[in-house]
Amino acid sequence: MLQLPEPRERQQEVGAANAEAQQQPALQTVEGRIVKKRSQYVLQVSNDTVYQLDDQQRASQYDGKPVKLLGTLDQDRRMIHVTNIELMS
């Protein structure tokens, strides 16, 4: 026989799911130029702002080109977890 969770248990499940969703970083769009520095491809946003990229293979296809990058930013590590890269026109 199938038993439905008690209302209090269901509230805890929903609360846990909401807390998990809030902890996941939001996707952001960042514009810059993919360049190679010290054998690693990075996104150079300005002279002072450079982000490491976790997807080196995808980044290599855009070496030297201006791009719009979609991903999640790990501010502590100055790293972008790449979701998508597209050329800027």
C-alpha cells in the first residue's frame, strides 16, 4: 500500500530542496576575449580582470577572439565553470 508523506515531512523535503537550489550559483553572462596565458586559456575581461576557464578544450576554439561566455562564477578561485561560449559579432 502506498503511503503519502505526512504534511510535516513534506514541508521538510520542500525546504531542503529550496535550500539546495539557493546554494547553487546562478548562471551569468560575461563578455571578454579568450587568450592563452601560461599555457592556460583564460577569459580576459579587462586589463585587470582575468578568469580561469574550466573547459580548456572548448576555450581553445576561440583563442584571441571576443566572446560572450555563459557559466557560473567561482569568485574565490577566479574561475568560470563554462556552460556555453559564443562569438561576439
